[in-house]
Amino acid sequence: MIFIVTLLYVVLTYLSPASLLPALAPYRVMLVLAGIVAFGILGSAATSGFPWRPPQLRLMVGFIAAIGLSRLAHLTIGGAISSVLEFMTSGIVFFAILAGVKTLGRVRIFLLAMALVGIALLTRSVIALH
């Protein structure tokens, strides 16, 4: 389940439902999906165990903290919160991939989806150019 939601979140992060279907913009689809992914990460961690061993995990948590602390150093509390929230799009993808992409087959499916997203973005940019 977490794999499907992760795949959907990553694909929609790049394809942006607000730009594809502007009528969906007021419903904040990506925010709702990010919440579902976050709960999926927690559920996956509770049931099958979250991979806490990779050193990249600690580095990502430190990086997220550094983003907030760098804004706090300039005494902008609102800027710290907004900076961390803006970066959490990438952070959620990182944690969701750790939680959901655990087999070689899932890695291949994920990479195929990313290749198709790349082709879709390329096609949209070529169409917009002409």
C-alpha cells in the first residue's frame, strides 16, 4: 500500500495536479496526499519496521534541522517553518522511498515511473515551446 501511495505522490509531485487540472487547485490535492503518505510511512514503520540503519537517514534529518536552524539564526521564525515545510516535499519522498521501495522489483517499477514522468515532462515542454 505504501508503495502505491509513494509512487502516486512522486509522480504527482513532478506532474503537478494544479497545473494539469487547475480546478483541483483549491482542494490542495498534494497536501492531502502528503498527509496520507506520512501516515503510510508511520504505519509501515510500525508494522514492518523502518530501516533506521542507513546513514543517509540521519543525514536527511540533520539537513532538515539545518534548514530550520539557518532561518532561526536570522531570527525569522515564520521563515524557518515555511522553509522546512517547503523542503518536506523532498523529505517525504525520501522517507517514503525508504519505507516503500524495498525490493528490486519495486525499484524497477519506480524507475520506470520516473522515466515515464521524464518523458511526459519533456513532451509538455516541447509542446509548450511550439
